[in-house]
Amino acid sequence: MCNITADLKEWFKIHSGTHASKWFRFFFFLDEGLQTVILYRMASWFRKIHLTIIALIILKIISFIYKTEFGINTKIGKGLVISHTVGNMIYANCGKNLWIAGDVTLSSEREKGLMQIGNNIKIGMGARIIRNVKIGNDVKIGANAVVIKNVPNGATVVGVPAKIVKIYGKKVNNKKNKFKRSEKSKFFPKI
Ligand SMILES: CC(C)(COP(=O)(O)OP(=O)(O)OC[C@H]1O[C@@H](n2cnc3c(N)ncnc32)[C@H](O)[C@@H]1OP(=O)(O)O)[C@@H](O)C(=O)NCCC(=O)NCCS
């Protein structure tokens, strides 16, 4: 349960530059992402003390009201932030500071176990991780990316299937997987 303090800290960090309504959402407890995270922490706590049935009921309530589905074995470290709750499926072992934009799928074949996701991860809107892959630390997954391979530390991956475009902020020259500039202009002629 003590993870909640870290979750709140991370929520404020992520929303630091945004408009003042965050205070309104915080004080009146109106943020659906925060509500989901707090309920998830309660479920994890019940799971930890072997009251699995209560944990399952809470997870069902989360999925019914907020449309975010957590697996009963999902583990997420401190600093979880969910910006939009609709459409998330989270079946994974995740480290600290995970930001989920919304409509995100983290789910692979059940028999292969849970995927491993590192620390300091940002997952963009609509992204899917659909195999039992390992995601390193400090990774950014672009909106609508479909990740089917392991992702190394510091990588930014985008596209379908997802390709690395940056490592720790430095662009990766991934010519094989990209259009050349000249090819791009054929598809998008200047008007
Ligand atoms: C992936 C992301 C974090 C990258 O941000 P960044 O480090 O600033 O990267 P850049 O904008 O410099 O993009 C690097 C390259 O990836 C491409 N790219 C970026 N995001 C992409 C995406 N989602 N899908 C496909 N390509 C993408 C860019 O066009 C660029 O390609 P180029 O080098 O050929 O021009 C960001 O684009 C993203 O998708 N953020 C998620 C946003 C979101 O979900 N917001 C919801 C708010 S609730």
C-alpha cells in the first residue's frame, strides 16, 4: 500500500507542466487514472495477504468501471501512472515508474508467463506489447507501436512492428527499416 505515495509523486511529476485542473482533479479525487491505481494497489495488498478472492473482486470492479484489466499475477513497482483508463490490459511484471497513456495492451500467450518490463517506462496511447518479451529500463514506446521483440535499455521504439528510433535520446540510423527521405517525398508530395 505504501506504493501509493510514490504513485502520487509520479502523477504530480508527469502532470507538472499541465493546466491547473490537476489540483482540482487531485483534491476532489476526480482523476480516473488515480482511482484505478489506488484500487489496483488495494487489490495487490489483498493478494499479498492471501485474500485472493477480495483481490479478484476489486480487479473485476476496476475492469467494470474503468475498463482497465489487470491480471491477478500482475506486479507493478512504485510510481504507476495511468493517464486514460479505457482499454488497458495489463498482464506483466513491471518495475518502477511506469506511465501508461491509455488503450495499452501488455499481454502475451498465457502459457508463456508474464512479460518483464523494466524501470522508467513510458508507453504511448494505443501501444501493444503482445509477446513474452523483455523491455529494458528507460524505454519509451510510441503511440500505436506493436512490440514483438525485446527492447534494450534507453530505447525509443515506434511503428508496427516496433523499431528502435533512438537510444537514450540519440537517433539510431536504421536505414533498412525506414523510407529514405526521397522515397518519403514520393508518397507525400509537396503541395
Ligand atoms: C515515441 C515518442 C515518445 C517519441 O518521442 P521523441 O523522443 O520526441 O521522438 P521524435 O518525435 O524525435 O521521433 C523520432 C522518430 O520516430 C517517429 N515517431 C515518433 N513517434 C511515432 C509513433 N508513435 N509512431 C510512428 N513513428 C513515430 C518520428 O516521426 C521520428 O521519425 P524520423 O526520425 O524519421 O523523423 C512519441 O512520439 C510518442 O509516441 N509519445 C506518446 C504520446 C502519447 O501517447 N500521448 C498520450 C497522452 S495521454
